[in-house]
Amino acid sequence: MVQHHRDGHVLTEQELKQCWERMQDYFRAIDDCNVLIIFNEKRGEEHYGTGAMIELGYALARGKQVWLYRQPTDENIRAMDLSMLRFDLI
């Protein structure tokens, strides 16, 4: 049996279902948008949560333009094709 964890807590089947439904809602919203804006900062530092990374990848795969609040310095982000990203929101 595969266990799904979040913050050290093992998710119940109901919680896992709710997470999946929420992610599907986010995907539909991305499908319907023209631009995805990601606020990639937390406590003054560059930050990418798991959900933001999934949304970023999904949006880029769908050919959506993505705007980031901060110019990325994270090497994993910089290794991506950045032609669809904008950083001039500040």
C-alpha cells in the first residue's frame, strides 16, 4: 500500500481525494487563463512550493505565459526553457 504524506501526516483516502479534486480545479483554472502569475517569494526569499512547481510545469506544457514575482535564481527553474516566463512584476 502506498501512503501519501503531507507535513508528516499520512493522508486518509478522503483527504487524498480532496487534494486531487483541488488540483484538478487548479488545472482547469490554468486552462482558462491567459497568464499564470506565481508569487515565488516567502519571507523575503525566493521560494517554490510543490503545488507552484506542478502548476508552473502544467502551465508551460499548455503553452501559457507565466509571470514570476521574482527573477529566479533557483538552478532548477533556470534550467527550464525560460522563454515563456516574465519577471518584471515588481
